[in-house]
Amino acid sequence: MAANVISYLRLPALATSAIAAVASGLLYWKQNELIYPRNLPVGSRTDTGVPRPSRFGLSDYEDLRLPTPDGETLSAFFIRPSKKRPTKPMTILMFHGNAGNIGHRVPIARILEENLGCNVLMLEYRGYGLSTGTPDEEGLKLDAQTGLDFLRQYDETKDAKIVVYGQSLGGAVAIDLVAKNQEAGDIAGLILENTFTSIKKMIPRVFPPAKFIAPLCHQYWISEVTLPKITKIPILFISGLKDEIVPPSHMKELYSLCRAETKIWKEIPNGSHNDSVVEPHYFEYIVNFIGEYVYGTS
């Protein structure tokens, strides 16, 4: 089981390979395919290519289909804690990076529910996995709100605390969602791992020849503008210092821009973009953050 889990956590650097394989002139016309490589790894959009939680020893979960306001249908896994709590458990709303699907991240959800006794909602973006539609920035933002609204209405999760957790692209999704919903009072924490300041600032790093046409990019994800709007919610920043895709300076800049009353910075010295999650102390940082600032028990 351990080897199986690690193999899924160490996803390849798909975004780099995809962008480096094309000429910079394709950036404008094909940028959605480059920014959202939803068909990688091969088979990621097939039923057999989406690993179910049962594959990783989880039995108490639901395989959901959530409708969006604009007519798409989103795949999602709602995973319940294996160790039941006497009170309604907190829920982690989880957003993954720009390649693969929610099934590839189930091992992360398993570790979280085992250590925190929480629910985990793994929401699949439109156009990814078994969700319908085609991904773009506005669509993913709507998908994120759909997931949060589901938790607010679902009997098992309504009126309970929610922690939003985003990796890479998922960090940008999480920042936008929390900024728009912080006044409601149900979001108790935000966790960001190896995310970027904006897509335009990422382009020269991932594919330097394209730096002169970066202004043509119509997918913005301007987290550097959105993040400072979040002031009332504790934020944990986890930065892999050997990230070969998102320069660690992006995370550091976001931390500096952050105006939240509580912001926590943690570094993963040997963490690269896709395997910071398997490095020592990664989950310890999350558990301690939630224990102190969400549950208030540390």
C-alpha cells in the first residue's frame, strides 16, 4: 500500500513538458490546453483512469455528481473520517493542480482524514476527470463556488467549519474562493502549497521564449491582487524550496502581500513542485495549523 500511495503522490511535472513542447506562438491560441493539461497522464479523463478511494483502502465515501449553475456536471469524492468524532467534523475542500484528476490525490485525502478526523470534499474541475465541460478561469471559479455551496447545504457539513486547501493552480482557485466568501464565517482556514502570483508572471519561468507575448495570455489568475483581500481567515503557506515549476519567490511574494491577521510560513527544503507532499513535516505542518487555528486545541 505504501508504495502505491507514494507513486500517486509523486505526479510528474506535466505542465513543464506540455509547454516546452510547443512554440511560443501557440500561447495565445492554445493556452487553455497548455495551462489545463487535463488529458495528462494519458487516460485521466476515462472512468478507469480515475482511481476511486476504495483503491486506497477507503470505504466510507460518496462518488458525487454536482450540477453547476451554467449546466456542467462536476465529479467529486466526499470522504468521511474513519475515526468518528462526537461533534460534526470539519471539512477540507480540496483543489488540485493543473494536471491529472482527483483520483490521483486520494492518498492525500486519506492522510488528512486519518490525522484530523475530518471530511474531505475532492472537487473535480470542469473538463477534468469525469466532469463535463471545458476548463477556463471563470469556469473553475464557478466550480469552486459550486463545491462550497454544496457543503453549505449538505446535512453532514452545513453549519460546520470548512478549511480550503489548494495546490499549485488549486491555490489560485482557493484564494479566489476564500476572498469572495470570507464574510460568511464558515471558512475557518486556508492552506496554500506551491502556488503562483499570476499566470503572466509564470510564463517566462516555464517557457522563457514566450515572455514577450505573455501579455496576450487571457487566463490571469492574479492571486497577487486577490490574496490581500483576505484579512479574517488564518492562512498556512507551504513552500517547496526546490520547486522547479513555480519559483519559490512566488510563494514568498504572496506571503509578503498577505494581510491576514494570522499567516504562517513553512518551508519544505527538498520539496519540488509535485513531491513536496511526500517530504518530511508536510502533514505535520497542516495538522498543527488546523489544531491551533481551526480547532483551537494546540
